[in-house]
Amino acid sequence: MNIILITTISITIIGLLVGAGLVYVGKKFHVDVDERESAVREVLPGNNCGACGYAGCDAMAAAIAKGEAQANGCPVGGKPVAEKIAAIMGTEAGEVIRKTAFVKCKGSCEYTQNQASYVGVQDCRSAVLGGLTFTSCDFGCLGLGSCVSVCPQGAIKITDGVAFVDREKCVACGLCVKACPKGLIELIPYENHVAVQCSNKDRGPQVKKVCAAGCIGCMLCTKQCESDAIHVDANLAHIDYEKCTQCGKCAEKCPVKVITS
Amino acid sequence: MRKTFRGGVHPDDAKALSRDAALREYLPKGECVYPLAQHIGKPAKAVVKKNDPVLVGQVIAEADGFVSANIIASCSGKVKAVEKRRTISGAMQECIVVENDGLFTETEGFGERRDISAVTKEEILGAVKAAGIIGLGGAGFPTHVKLAPKDPGAIRYVIANGAECEPYLTGNDQLMRAEADAITEGMEIVLKLFPEAKGVIAIEKNKPEAIAAMEAACAGKENVSVLALPTKYPQGGERSLIDVVAGKDFPITALPADAGCIVDNVGTIYAIQRAVCYGEPLFKHVLTLTGEAVATPANFIVRDGTLVTELIEECGGIKEGLELKKALAGGPMMGFALTSLEVPVVKTTNGITLLPNDAVAEADEMMTACLHCGRCTTVCPQGLLPQIMAEAVDMGDFERYEKKLYGLDCIACGCCTYVCPAKRPLTQIFKHTKAEIMAKKRAAAGGKK
């Protein structure tokens, strides 16, 4: 009986002491947390992909709360997230254009040949050490899937030796853009379906030698375009997505069918 | 001095194929192609235009910056183009293409023996720089930079690397047999730059003729000696040599000069002698064309810019009944595969190995998961842990790879890949990881500026 009593009392005293200590420490070391920061963090998607330029969603939330980053800074969340953040911060959401990654190469096995067989680490970045290229086109997709391995959404697939991005799954975090050693992937507006599927900057005859689907820089597309949105620079067609009206006339005329529509 | 370094492997050296083939000079028949980036550092700047006449020994591209080197024409004729061409690494690079007139007319000012008894340090360094000499062992570091360390008085050893530990290659063996006196003289010239240093010519014991020739040439010289080393790969690695010669471990982050050593390939030393004594710039070097697939393996003195296909033809082509499965620039341990034979030889190309079987593809088929046997760790001459390093790379933990595992100290010698029973491409993983970490560092440094 005595033992039970002593135990109960001593535990109660210890509990009170520890409680008091915690209250004291809590007050003493109190850090002011911006409530908006945790609210913003709640709204962010939590990918931790780093596409915003900050080290994950926590850092992004802190930056928004401090006013360093814009409400529309998260490419993954898009418009709904931007609006919610704007509501929390009391600012304008700003314009949000949904983007998607796009692989600027069409050179599948059907259109190109391999000039050497590659064995070794199955990673494009390993394969191009020292500039080595085993496909006929020096600029084209190697198809070993460095982009696939970094994509957090599983949105990229290699089909027939060329990477292909699923627009619906892609959240435009841009990790694949950084991973591709050939610099083939670009973020383009989600709405835009007219795009050039080639990155070869060589002149026409040389391109024809290495790939049956490469842009030969013939300028036919520029003549078709009514809104001055497509230009040929360094033997390669480029589309200005702000001007493009997606009429698809360039794609129709393209002799090598390298423009999608 | 120690007997040997730790780790290493004993691959079949296959030197019997070409070791007794005497050096012969090969003059290119067709056009010569000179890539502007043959060395470590900034690519050289072309100083000739299309249709300019060119003579042998003329500087056609100038060093651009301190760590860079001149590029010298090796044939006479007319500049056909300055354009992108495929080079030996497989990449498309800016090259100077010279239409060869077949006469090999030389510029004035070289070939005459000069009196070098009163040559000054500045003159030596100037001659080396003007001659466009770079490390001919393979890495291609500009020699005038290497020969000018912060404190020349602290250098205790100048090592001429004649180990030639890479299997198949025999060019340096032949060079030492034929030009022993010139190499010794070259060594004495380098020693003039370093008053406190001793010259050591390091040769593996599997080259008894070269050792005998060099010993005869060094006889009676106080400052230069020959050191016969056990045959073990990678005996010719810079750090392995310093381990043995200087006889002490030095911090893994240190440069050879910090350990009081300068290591130069014997080919480089020979080139220095030619440049200082004859004013001859570097436009030719030794090259071994060998391998089981080639009809008659040979040791050439080859001119820069010669196409590999021409050399193979000169050797009688591919052996009858065999198929060329793999072509390597360099030997099988450190060399890299060629995607095309229509590429020019550059200053650092010291061997072409043609093989009738593709061991890499065979190994790839047998690859399994890591067995954690630790054999890679026992052979690593750098004392690294390849198995753990590969694990870190797998997990994308580059920071651990760099800071905890010292992965940047990998010299890509290939020993771990050679012994791996699971046939894992370890060396390739490390090469790629190192390249990526260095690229990130450069980007970070650029961002700060």
C-alpha cells in the first residue's frame, strides 16, 4: 500500500516538474512561425521536385510567406494552387500557363540507324561521356532513359528508342530537362500541340543522311505561317509559342513531317 | 624506396604481338585532320583560314590561355576547311583539315642541332610551350604548365614514366630501345629546371631490352638512374609511381608536385629533347597498332592528323578469317571504344587496339547484382572502396561519393571492373559520376561569379 502511494506521489511530482519545465522552455525558445507559411505548405502539392527553384515545398512555402516567391511559382500545382496561395497571402494569383515537357526528337529506330552498339551502364549521361554518340544522329535521343529515371510522375516512356512524354501525367517539374545530356527536352505550353520534333542543327543534306525524319531547314513552314510564329535558325525550325495560333498549316506542309499538330 | 604500390592486377599483357616490331615512320597519304581540343584545358584557337598554305612544323592553332597548347601541322599543303569533324572520342569537334600535297615541306628553323650547354630555364619552358608539347601518356596535360610548379626547388624527383603497364601497347618500349640517349638528354634538360631533383626512369621488368638500353645510356650520369619495377597494372599510374619512387603516401588531395615529384611520360621527355635541341615542335609521336585482329601489328612514329584507316591498311588490314569486333583507342584497360575508324590520330593517341572479340558485350550478358565479395577493394591502387562507391551512386548520393568515399580520386584504371566476378561496369559508373560532379562544381563556381 505504501509503495503504491509513494509511486503515485513521486510520479505526479515528476510530471508536474517536467510539465513546468516544458512550459518554460516552450516560452523561452519560442519561434514566431508565420501562420501563412504553414497554410501555404498545406496547399502546395508536396512533390519536393525543386522545379520552383527552391529546395522542396517547405523552402518554397517559406519563400512565398516572406514574399520572395510569387503565388504562381509552383509549376506543378498550376492555377488551382496559385489561387489558393493568393487567397492566403492576399495577393493576385497572376497568370498561370500549364506547361508540359516535350521531347524534340522523332528519330526512332524507323528513321535512324545505330552506328555502333552500346553496352554498359544504361544511362544516357554515362553513354555520352566524352561526347560519344552511338546513334546516327549526333543530336538525337539515345533512348537509354535518363529522363525516365528522374521523372517523379512516371510520365516518360521510351518507345522505339525515343523518349515520349505523356502530357496528362506530366507536371512540368523540369527534372527531365536537366537530366537529358543532349538537351532535347523543353517545357512548352500544355495547350500547344504544334511543335518541332527535332534538334538537329546540321544542314539539310547531312540531316538526310542520318535521319529520315529530321528537320532539314527548308523554310517551307515559315512561308506557311500567317502569324510569324515559326522561324528557321541554325538550320532548325523554332516555334514562338506566344504567337502560334495552332492552325497547323506548317505541320501540313512540312516535307519530313517533323512538326506535330 | 618501396618495392611496389598497394593493389593492382596482373592482366595478360599481350605485348608479344608487337614488342619486337621496330619503330617505323609513317607518312600520311591522304588529308590530315587536326582537332582543336587535343589537350586538357581550353581548345586552341585556329590561326589559319581556308586555302591558306601550310608547311610541316607550322603552328596552325595557338594556345588560348595558360592551360592550353599549340597545334602543329604535320604535313604540307593547303587548308581545306575549318569545320566540325568526327574525332577519336566519337564527338563532333571543330577541326582544321589540311589537304596533303605529299611533299612534307618543312618550315625553316628546325632540324639543326643546337648547342644547349648554356640554355636557360626560360628558354626551355619557352621551347616546350612553342612546340605544343602535352602529356603523351594519355591525359594530355600541357607540359609547360606541369614543368612550372610554384616552387621548383621543392621538387626532389623527376620521373620519366616508361612503365607502359597498359596491356598490348609497346610503343614506349621501342622508343626507349631506339632513342635511349635522346631520352636521357631530355631528362637532363628537365633536371635543369629543378636544381634539387634526381631523375628516375621507371620501367617495368617485362621490358628487359629497354632497361638495358636505358641503363647503358645513363651509365656515368650522376643524376639520372633507371628503376626497374615489378610488372603490375597500373604501375604506370602517376600516383602508383610516386608511391614507389618517393616511398611515402601523400594526402589523396595533393598534386604530384606537392609530393616533390614531376612525372612525365618517356614520349613527352623525348619530345622535350627534340624541341629544345632541334627546335622541332610536336607533330609526331609513337603509336602501337596491335591486337589479335590485325594482320601485322606495328609500332609507328605517326604524324598527328593521320586517319586510323590509313594505319590499319599499312598494317595489312584485318587478319584473314577474322572479323573486327572491337576497336579501341589506347589499350584494353584504359582505352575507349571507337565508333568509327575514319577518325584522325591526335597527340594523345598512343595505341589502337583491334580485337576479334567484344569482351565488354560478353561481360554485359553475364552481369549480376553485386556479390559484396570486396575484390574491387583489394585491387584498387587508390585505396578506395569501389563497391560502396557504386552503391552510393545507385542511391544518387553524390555527396557521400565525393566527401566520404573520396570518389573523385578514382583514376579510372579499370582494375575493379577487371576483377569483378559480377561483371559490373564499375569504372564507367565512376567516370560518369566524376564528370557529373565536376560539371556541377563548375556550374556552382560560374554561378557565384
